Amino acid sequence: MPNREKNGDTSSTTTKKSITQTATIIETEMSTTTKSSSSSTTLPTTTPSTITITTTIATSTPSSSSSSSTSRTSTTLSTATSTASTTSTTTTSTSSTPTTSTILSTTTSTTSTSSTTSTTTSSSTTSFAACNSTFFNRTIYAVGLQPFAVAVADVNSDNQLDIVTANSGSNTISVLLNTGNGTFSPQTAYSVGVQPASVAVADVNNDNKPDIVTANSDSNSSSVLLNTGNGTFSPRTTYAVGSGPRSVAVADMNGDNQSDIVTAHSGSKTINVLINTGNGTFSRQVTYSVGADPVAVAVVDVNNDNKSDIVTADWNPGSVSILLNAGNGTFSPKITYAVPANPYAVAVGDVNNDSRSDIVIVHVNAKSASILVSRGNGTFSPRTTYAVGSGPRSVAVADVNSDNKPDIVVANYNDNTVSILQQC
């Protein structure tokens, strides 16, 4: 069974491309002419505004034109008023770092866009870090002891996102209401079961107000706190679940438009499904077998039948279990896929743009993430493994560079780092 602070390292697996993108620099100039380096053509402009973005791309492909170990891609975007258009190409080389630049300038009667791109290759394995903006220094808010999970949602219907934490050391959840300018009110604490390890926020009684559900690992229970309508919550209602619940998900599992509860139990080889009776109360749990010591659970339609299926990450010896929804809130026997030992977190998303839900797992002792690509019928291709940092504990799938392709973000416990796997 995984321990919250247990961790170890083994050798990492194959590494996919890693890309490093540096901070954006915005620069404004006053100018009256723009001149190409390989052409005598002069473009009259009016007060152009220039944005320069510098990116370093590291791949394993050797450069055919240079042995340089450094690669940079620079993109310059400028806007201006002009009536001419010019296209030119310039190549510049030095003895240490050859660079090839392609400049495309297009000018209309209203706007001119100029871009410069320079690309070489490198064998560096630098991790990707994206920064399209800067951030203020952190603001710290007090919550309960040993916060172990967090969720963000508008819990008081003011169109502002609030914060909910599960505090395993104080057996509480904390609610911090957004004051409307990105700052938060002092916490309001609510009692839940013993050592809450996971928290979900969802409307479980169809009143259009987000409620709170926790998985309490040391009391073998799930707590439900109903929203009273102004960002406060009723005392918890407790439901018995299996041994050592470590993860909770909330979704409609039987097609009745009611949010049901799914818990994964690291103390057994099971998950529980609690069906919503329609008023925010839940039926007795139904138990299904999965792999040994499931530590994470996700709910998603993996076979495109518009029914919510269940995916778990099973700690030892290492597997992913998939339970397909039979259509009435019951589930077929598990389908198991082998992955490296000690998977710690699971995320589901379409990572290859085929409109199918794929599975991403991180392995706390293997410095790796595994991707299982959906075939569209509830089965998955053999895993592909990518190296990440040491002790990965959490994973998310999101488009971090606005190219309409989901990327993978991993939190590495031992390295104090975040790894980003950017989709090609």
C-alpha cells in the first residue's frame, strides 16, 4: 500500500522530445523605416510595435548543417501601416553557432506582419518550461493541517472561483471564498472523516450549487457536505466505503442526471460506486474488483457510448484497470493493462486529437509517465513511456501553449520540479 511520503527512484525510461520556452519580451519602438538584410527594399512604417519570443528546442536529431549544441527559435511579430509587401530570406553563420533565419514580411494597407524564424537542433535534454506571462509573488493563505488535496470551483454563485482543500492532519476541509480580485477570504473549516485524502466539488442534489465530497482514508468513509447557497455548507453526511479510500470521483454513472460517487481503496483491490437517490443522499456502496491497491480513480467515457466508465491506477505490481459501464450504473469485470510499478496518479484526455479519451499514468518510483492511447472501443494500445522528474505524484492534461493540442504536466515530488511533455 502506498504511503503518503513513501518514495524511491529507479532508472528512467525513454525520453520524448523536451522543449524549453523562455519568457516573452515585449518591446515597442518608434521607427520610420524597415529594411531587409538581403534586399534594398525599404518599407515605410508608422510606429511599429514589436513582440519578440525566444524559444529553445532540444531534440535528439543531429543538425545536418552544424555541430552546434545550442538552438534558438526567434519569432518577431510587428504591426504597422504600409502599402507594400516584401519577402526575403537571410542565412547567417558563425564558427560556433550557425543560425538559419527565414524572414517573411507581408504588408497590406492596414497591417504589416513580419516574422523571423531561426532553427537548429540539439541533443540537450533540458525540460520544457512555458512562460507566456509573468506572475506576482505568491500569496499564502492559512488552511488546515497537512492539506493533501485541492479543488477549485465557484461555491457561492458569484462567478468567482473559490478554493477547497482537504486537510488530512486536521480531519477538515477548508473553504476560501474569492473576494473578486484574485484574493481570498480567511478559511472556513468544516469537519469531515479521518484523514481526507481526496476532494471533489460537484452538485449532488440538483440545486445548481456545488457540494463537497471527500474520501477519508483512515475512517473508510466518504463525507458529503451540501451547499446551503451562500458558500457555506451543511454538516457532513458520512457513507461507508471500502478500506483505505485514497481517491474520489463524482459523475453520473447510471444516466439519471444525478451525480454519483466513485471511490478507490488502497487498502483493498476494489472500488465502490454509490448511486445518488435523487436528493443528495446515496445508496449503499456496490463493490467492484480492480488491481491491487488502487490509489487513483478517474471517470470518463472510454468507448464512445455516452456512458461513464471507470479507470484506476493500481499501485502494486503496477496496472491500469478499466471497468466499462453496462448502462444502468453497473460495470463489466475489469480489463487490466500492465504499466510500471507504483503508479500514483491518473489523468484522462485526448492526447492525440482523435476525439477519444486516452489514459496518462505517472509512476512514483520510475521517474516516468505512461500513455495508453484509446482505440475507440474501450481497449487501448500498449503503453508508451516518457521520462519525467523524480517521484512524480500528480499529472494533468491541458493545452499549455495554445496550439489546440493537449500537453501533459507532471509534478515531481523529489525534484521540486514540474515536467511538461508537449505534444508534437
